[in-house]
Amino acid sequence: MRELCFLACQISLRPGDFAATFAANEASMHMNNTAQLELDGRAFPLPTTIGTEGEKAIDVSALRNNTGYITLDDGYANTGSCLSRITFIDGEQGILRYRGIPIEELAERSTFIETAFLVIYGHLPTRAELRHFSDLLTENQYLHEDMKYHFQGFPTGAHPMAMLSAMINAASCFDEGLMHWHWGMGREFEVYAARLISQVRTIAAFSYRKSRGLPLIYPKKAYKYTANFLHMMFSCPYEDYDLKPEVVRALDLIFLLHADHEQNCSTATVRMVASSQANLFASASAGVCALWGPLHGGANQAVVEMLQQIHRDGDDGSKFMAATKDKHSGKRLMGFGHRIYKNYDPRAKIIKQACDDILKTLHIADPLLEIAKKLEEAALHDSYFVERKLYPNVDFYSGIIMRAIGIPLEMFPVIFAIGRMPGWIANYREIMEDQKSRIYRPRQVYMGPTLNHFVPIEERT
Ligand code: ACO
């Protein structure tokens, strides 16, 4: 595709365009600066936009109309698809904030449910708001009884991520209100948002039970969100699971750290589906599918599989590290690297500490943790990883915590999906509230055959 660039094209920013101070208010988001695009001997001014944290963008929304050209951006690495007020990431500095609040503060002082409210509604809840939100979660935790027949239809051994996506979508079949709900109809958003957050946990636990051929365990009103999930995963009909506060807190922290991460692959997918005005559950179900892949939310499963393989091979990690640097090996150091972070992922720092803490509390010596630490140490001093700015991401240590608390490997991406639900809902809300929102519809540059004609089958060679 590089040959497309031979046409004379130059884009320049006027000196001083970005010298403005970045006042953190709405008015500062649309500056009057312009960039100049020179194309085929003509100049085209392009407006620029600056975010509240100083992120700069050239607005190309009128580009094709004015010039006939589109932008080409493999993997969208330079494309801002929206203006958003939910999450801020500075990948160079390793900063992550939900609604302006640093992830470190939330990890230390908040809970998943309080953070979910923050992500969706934009502010920390008052006591009364949190109580109301918790009550809605409790009221909406049961699935329609007939959904059990759908679970019965899945074979034992089916991957719970496939069941999760299918069942979130199927939930719309059991809720006529959702099918007829249109954005702006008062209180319904808060009910559906709570229903989705609550039911994804019930569906996730049922998916696991079904994948193992175990009887389904219903949620209990008395338990809080994360404790209830562990209860549905691990209790038996004749004996309740012993809920250890440290285990509940460790899993709650994992959910919280995954609550949002701006325009990643799955969130962008949710926004894409939502842009056609599909319902909230359908949009979230698509997000689960996008999340599943090993380059995204499936990486936590892939990390532990990689560590297990290294352990089985009796490798100290060095052979595997060498393979990850060889492009022909097809191997990557899973849990390392990130499109946005060119520094240590702040979530990985928190998770690494939590990993040490929970293993100590539970008196577990996991050889995989030792291998992971050796790999990290080696990578941080290896020029291949240093030059490419590849650091541990959120998935590098989270799997070791999940293993320690008894969550099976195939459930790791499901845990990620439960955690990410508030972010998907908040992004869905942003799309729906934006009066100027348009259907997402990227263009392409066609590189296939030019005009060709149909040949009857008997004449084809
Ligand atoms: N191991 C070895 N080399 C790597 C790794 C890795 N984990 N990640 C990137 N590289 C190399 C690439 O081969 C490439 O090298 P080159 O410049 O010599 O060709 C360079 O680093 C840049 O990599 P890209 O693939 O272009 O980076 P991109 O931004 O497209 O991909 C991604 C980011 C998918 C996260 C990638 O780093 C990766 O595959 N990591 C492993 C999977 C993983 O951990 N995913 C979870 C991400 S976090 C999340 O989604 C929750």
C-alpha cells in the first residue's frame, strides 16, 4: 500500500499552534488552531482539537468531501474515533485514570462496584447512590428461568467465553422491554446497566458450572457482588464455599483494574455495534467476542499456558525468550507489550504486588510466579524489549492470582469481561447521549481487480 504515498502530499502545523495552555474545561477542547494539508498543489486547512489533558488531534471529518482523499491508518494506531470523558491514559508516563481519578487511588480505596458507578455515571457515588445501585444489582441478579434450557444445550467442555457472549445476547430474547427500549426513556438505562453488570456475573458462573457438568448455583441476596460470584462458582448444593475476605478482595481488585481502558479492541467494538443503535446487551455481547482473542483479553489465559509450557520444558525461560525475539518462531512473550503503554502498565504494578500478597496469605509457592518474575527481569534488561518499549501489561500477573484462588484457566478471559462491563456500558452511554453520533463506518482503499466480467461455468478454465 506504500505506493499510494507517491502523490504530493504534505501536512504542516503552523508554528505555535499548540502553544496554548490546556485549561481543563470543556471550552478548551475545540481550539481554533488549524493544520494545513497540501495536496495536489492546493492547501486545505484542517481544524485541530485538544483534549483536557493536552492530547492533540487533527480533525479530518471533512477531508474526503473537501479533497477526495481518505486517511489510511493500519490498525487505527493514529485514529481517534471519538471524544470521550471516561478514561485517560498517558502511555508514555504509565498513567491511567477513570474520570480523572488515578487507578492507584481507586485500587487502594475503592471497590469494583463503587468504581463501576464512577465509570458509568462520571462521579463517585454518595452513600445513597451506592445503596441504590447495589439494590438494583441485587434485584436484577437472577436470570430468566428459561435461560437454563439454553445452558443445557451447550456441550460439557464448551469454552465459557463462547457461552458468555451467546447468553448475554440471548438475554435480550427474554426481555421484551429491552427490545423496545429506545435511548432517552428515563430510568430504563440505569436498570439495564445494573441488570447487565449483575447478570454477566451470574451468566459467567453458570457458564463455568455448565462447562464442567456441575449443577447451577443461584446467587444469594446477602452476598456482595464479588463474594456472590465466588459463591456461584464454587459452592455445592449441599455445602457453601468458604469465602475468605482476602480472596474476595483480590478478585474484586482484578475486576476494578479492568473496569475501563478507553478505546481498546473490545470497547471500540462495543461502540461500533452501539453506533447502529443495537441494544445494550447485543453491543456488550460483541465486546465479549472481541475480548476473547489472545492479543487482547485472552492474553491472561495465554500467559499462564506459556508459563506452564516453560515449566514443563524445564526451561529457565531463556530458551523461550530467545524464541520470542525470532519473528519466524511464531512466539511472543504473552503479557508483554501494549499499543498505548510505552512504559510499565500501572495496572501490572498493582497486580504484581497483589499477586505476592495473596500467594503469601494463602501459603502458595507457585513455580509459575518465579518463572514470570525471571522473564520480566530478563526482558527489562534485554535490548529487544527495551528498544521496542515492551513492558508487562495487566495480563502478565493477573492469571497467577486467579490460579491461586482456584479460578480455572478457561475462565480468565471471562473474569476480564466481567470487569470490563462498566467500561462498555459507559461507552455505550456516551454514544447514545451524543446528539451528533453517527453510525461507525470506516472506508477502505480497494486494491482488488478492476472491472471484470462474469464467465459462464462451462467456459472457465
Ligand atoms: N513479544 C515479543 N515481541 C513483541 C511483543 C511480545 N509480546 N509485542 C510486540 N512485539 C514486537 C513486535 O514483533 C514488533 O517488532 P518489530 O518492530 O521488530 O516488527 C514490535 O514489538 C511492535 O509490536 P506490534 O505488534 O506492532 O505492536 P502492537 O501495538 O500492534 O501490538 C500487542 C500490541 C498486541 C499487545 C502486542 O504487544 C502483543 O502481541 N503482546 C502480547 C499479547 C498480549 O499480552 N496482549 C494483551 C495486551 S493488553 C490487553 O489487551 C488487555
